[in-house]
Amino acid sequence: MTELTSRERFCRALSHQEADRIPMADRCYWPQTIARWENEGLPKGADPLDCFGLERLHEVMVDATLQLPPEVVEEDENYRLEWNRDGVLMKAHKSSYAPSSEVDWRIQTAADWQRVRHRLVATAERLDKNARTLAEQARARGQFIYFWPEEPTWVFIRTLGLQRAAIVMMEEPDFFDDALEVVTQFNLGMLDVLADVQVPVDAVWFSSDLCYRNGMLFSPRLYRAHVLPRQRRISDRCHEMGLKLIYHCDGYLGEFIPLLIEAGVDCIQPLEARAGNDVRVYKPQYGREIAFFGNIDADLVAAGDRDAIEEEVRTKVSLAKEGGGYLYHIDHSVPPGVSLASYAWMIECVKRYGRYG
């Protein structure tokens, strides 16, 4: 088969069609990982995507914040404490790649929400002013283009904090519903904006960590009652526009995948192996209904046993690629425990076992 572009590989895999090989993309390397690899022989300043022949994707971002005025509270050589544009006080550690810590929240009640909800309005100004030009250039290079908005449930959790949001979900369902509806309408509006300003995209990609290592953060019943109908409206709009819907979620996905299928999601990523996910189990169960993106165990790759790495890749990729519907990704970001040699061997194995024909 003729070698395809990255966009063609992605589109075929997401449509459950075979290509020349599976798409291969890692979206995040820790800075400490790159520093280690440069000490191990990676040319300084080189991009791993180019060095290993992985797909280069193009992201169209949107300012999906409440656009509240940011305010730096404190800063020194170690950290920065700042109220962000969603009214969350964040502590960013300057010497670590670890996520910023949430310290406090300005929106804590339904009344607080009512005072700010009007701020989330879909406009072209929320896109980069060069969004169309950059996307057209990426399309000309054969890159897969995705739009990166905010998933409604995660906006709610992020804005109130997980503990408070969980209580509100149970005790104030009207507040929960209103917040979800506002964000849903914003996302639908931004899809209309993309069409109006003619930004070419292939997919919408949500990031929403609604699971942890033992399962969902809240019950499937609650998800089905409040979240799923709105998620379905978004996925329906995506499909009307010819777009796929990719969903990032950490944690154990066993009980979540059927809900995502019901909600019209086309692909789930990154399938953390350390949380108990296994594409060798999921593919036979759900492979006709949803595509799988990831699940190559970073901890196993970090351990460095070449035979074990090859077995991980062979057994997962060989099964999951059949009939399309599988895309390579390590099972999260690439951490500094992974050596350059182990990563290179893993990628070599993916290329070998990921080819069709």
C-alpha cells in the first residue's frame, strides 16, 4: 500500500479502516525526559517526533475560560501563586513538571456561578487570530487537525474543585445542570464559529479525567442522567460536521467506555495500563463501536527489558490493529524513567507490528 499522510492514517483508523500502518503519536514528553535523552545521545534541540518518525498533529485551541482577570498573589524562585481566569488559585512549582496545585476557588455556590456564567460566550475572538492560516498550512502538510475545547463536566469540576463539585452534583442538581448546559452551548457555539471562519479541522478532542485508578469519579447513573445527553448533542454536531470526537480520560475505564459509546464518542485515549486498562480485553468487547488510542505501558518500557517491551507491543498492537480502530500512544505522557534506548526499541516494535499487509 502507498504510504499515507498522517491525516489519512488518523482518519482511517478513527473510521475503523486499515491503512499502510497504524497512526503513531505521542503528545507529551516531560522536559526531564528530553534532558535525559540528550545526555543519552538525542541531538540537542531535536524533536522526538521527527527523530522517531511519529505523526505531527496540529491543535486548534480556544480560550474556554471565564476570562476573569488573573492576579498574582505571591511569587519566588520556587513557585508562583496566582488566581487564574477561571477564578481558581493555582500554585505552580517552577522546578517541576508536575501539574499546578489548586489552592482555592472563587466560585463556590450557585450564586457565585450566576454572577459569572454570562462570560462564557462563543466568539471568534476566543480563537487565535491566525487559527485559520495555521490550520490551512497544517492541512497542506498532511497533518491531522483537532480542535481542543473544554469538556463540560471537567469545567464544572475544575471551577469548583473536585470535592465541592461532587457534593453539588448530588445535592444541587439544578446548579450542576445549568453549568453543564452553559458549557455545552459554548462548545456548540464554538463549532459554529469554526465553520463560520472556515478553520479546517478533522476532530474535536476533549480532555476530562472523570476516572481514577478504581473507576469513575461519580456513578454511571449520575453521568447518564446529567452528562450523557449533553455529550450526545456535542457528538451529534461533530458528526453532522464530518468530525470525529476523541476523548482523553485517565484512570480505569471499564465501566466508562460503554457510556462513552452511548454518548457518541469515537475514540478513547490514553488507556492507562497502570490503572488496569488492557486493549486486548477492550478490543474484542467494544472494537466495533469505539477506537482505542494508546495503552502501551510506560512503566514496562521504563523497566527496559527488551523482550518484555516487544511482547507488550506485539500482543496489544497485533490484536488491536485488526480492522482498524487502533492508534499508537504510550499510556500517558513519556516520563523521565524511560531511557532513549528503551523508547527507541519500543517505537521500532510498534512500527514492525503496526504495519498492515
